Amino acid sequence: MGARSKKQVLVGLSGGVDSTVAAWLLKKQGFLVIAAHFNLFDDERLEQKKYNSSKQKLIKKFCQKNCIDLKVINLRQDFKNKVINYCLKKSYAGLTPNPCAICNQRVKLTGLNQVAQNFGIEKIATGHYARKISKQEMVDMMNNQQIKELNPNAFSQNYFLAKAKDTSKDQSYFLSMVNETIIDKLIFPLEGYYKKQVWELAKQNDLLPNQKSSASLCFLNQDFKDFIKNKLGTKKGRIINIANHRTIGYHEGLWSYTIGQRQGLRIDQGGPYYVIKKDNMNNILYVSNIADEPELYQNKIQVQVKSLGVLLKKIINKNDFNNLTLKTRYAKSEIAIKKINIVDQVIQIVTKEKIRAVTKGQVAVIYYRDSVIQSGIII
């Protein structure tokens, strides 16, 4: 097959093992692979500069070895405006944003799609652990189990995002807010692989054997809370025990804490303590030394959405919420949904069990079995 007759795909190449193996697999499948590496963030620390320089050298070496055309794209300004500033604004307001989900939605996947359009490339790919199912597969599943006479033409998208085979590494949560037109174009080469298999492929084929897995915050080689604190500074306020409303310490800024947090409170009296809630107006952090403090649990969650998915509308109209689950953080298990109501652009969700440490600003994802059917921001 000649190079011109091969189907082109643009792969987002971070330099980690996952995106590297994804690009290699696409080459093995016969695609004409073009790679895009994004420069997102300038970290002025000498150690990080050396790390970034070393990583880019390895990326170039891999591409040269595998005859992959590499395009290095500067998205620093987009990233600053759409991710960094967003996270700083939300953190200052007392929320806990999810930078990875926001970056995928606003910068990485939109950027990858734009570069592909600029070069006339129809397909894009990443090293995420996720997969897709067609709208016909979704219709068949729903017709058999829940909603009869559902027509594929009712959906504007051709595919639904779904969980990867390796559910322990599944990243559909982080991709849930990506535009459906981009999901239609996406290929997930790692959808059927376990992480252990990916490492084995990398080692067996000498694909950057010294590389680590991509960090959860790939642009930042430090703790996100430390980064936020360095940017926003300090704002001293009281720490109050929610049981007796006594002041038991002082914090240096509510943006350094999230609901349910235990570590880093630095309270000497009768700990450990857990963050229960944040009063942003009065700059007060409420804590409890009871791990299962009742105020940490709730089964009513409100989620702000830009638009309501067709499938969720039909489920709500039928008032049948079987097989629907809610995920409120990446590391948390999903909880079965009992009821959903819609008020304007807000989804009001009632779960069958109470959820610990629901946090405003985080992403909430509604799954039908293994497929994403809606996502939004917890408010």
C-alpha cells in the first residue's frame, strides 16, 4: 500500500508510554501516522525545564525511528486562558475544578481536531483508555432493555463514549465533556488493552523504555494544590469544628482544600480531621474528626450542563432510571441513580445511596451501563 493510499491519522503524542504505544499500534495497523506534540505550559523551574527538554528529544527520536512526521504546536496561550485561568477563577470562588477534564474539552482535543482540519486529516487519536460504541449499538441496547422504538436518526452524533476494557485505567470520565463531533473522529488504539500489556509492548519493541506513565497533570510536575496556592497566595481564615463551632486552627486560603480532605490540615487537637464544607463568603473552613460525618454524605446532586442529551431526555420522559449510574470523581465508584429532574440547564439527580464528599466544581458523569450519556459540572 503506497503512502498516499493509506488512511491518515493525527495522534496526540505527549511523550508518555500510552500515547507512544498508541502511535506505534496505528502504524502497525497500516495508518499513515502524523504526530502532534503540544507545548502547553512554561514551567520556569530548572528541573522541569530539563525534564521537558529531555522528553521532547525522546519524542523526536521515536518519530524519526518510526518514520512519523512530528508537528510541535504552541498552545500556551490557549492553555493559559482556557485552563489555568479557569482553574484559578474557580478555585478562588471556593470550587474544586478538574483541570484534566477541562483541558481535554477546551484545549487538547479541540486543538488536536483543529490541527487535523488544517492538514486535511480526517481522523485523530490519543493514548487514552476509552472506547466508543456506535449509535446503532446504543439503540439496539436500549430497544432490548429500556426504551422501545428508539431511532438512530434521533442522535446528532454517530458514536457514544464508553469505558475501556481496562476499567481500572478507564479515562472516559476525563473525556466526558469533549464535543460529540470530536468523539466521532477519535480513535482509541488502547481501548482493548490492559495497562500491563501496554508496558509489555513498549519494552518488547524498545518504545521509550525509560518513560514513565503520563502524569494525571501532564503539564505540571508538582502538586496541583501547591500550584494554585503559589498563584493565589494566602488568605488566612478560621478552621471551625462543625460539632461545637469552636475555632481550632487557621488556614491560609480555602483554595488549598477540598471536601473530604484529611491530610494537610495541620490541626493538633484530637485529629485526624476531615474537611466538611467551605464558607467562601466568610472565609471559614469547617472540619470534623469523624470520618463518616453525616454532613459529608448526600444523595441529591445538582449538575450544570450546556445541553441535555437526546437519550437522557427520553429516559427522563419514560421515568425509568434502571442501568443509570453517576460518577462524581475519577477515583470514586459509580452510584445507581434513583431519579432525575431537569430545571433549566440544571440536572437534579437523586441517587439510591448517599455519596461521600460530593464537591462543587468537579465533573459529574452519567453512564448508561458502560456508556457516557451526559456530563456537567457539580454546582
